[in-house]
Amino acid sequence: MEAKAKEQFKLKFYALTILLNVIILLAALVVIALFLAPVPFKYYLPPALLAIDLVMIYIFIKKYHETKQWLDQHQEPGKQNT
């Protein structure tokens, strides 16, 4: 893999890592909001956070498959990705 392609992959990997951390954080916030949110917010905050989390999961899966396809296209000839 060329140096430019390695740098691009590094940036793509960092973006996926940050997105995955946001997803995990939002999932934790959903659970915390279920137990600690004041009563008026208890009915609206967890579903809203869950909806945002599901959208982020969809984006993550889409970007993961795009990055995997990009990596398959930029791998060195003669090496197979297992």
C-alpha cells in the first residue's frame, strides 16, 4: 500500500473509531437517562437518545462497508484480505 493510501486509511480508521465511541456513549446515556432523568424528561429523553444512536449505528455500518471496500481496492497485489 502506498504512503498516501496508508494515510487515508489512518484517517478513515480514526473517523470510524470516534463514531463507534460516540455510539457507545449514547447507549450509556440512554440507560442513565432511564434511571436518573427527572420525570418530565424520562419519557422523552431516552427515546430521543436511542433514535440518535440508531442513526449513528446506521452511519457507522455504512461507513464501515465503504472503508472495507476501499481497503480491498487499495491492498497490495498478491496479498489477500482474510
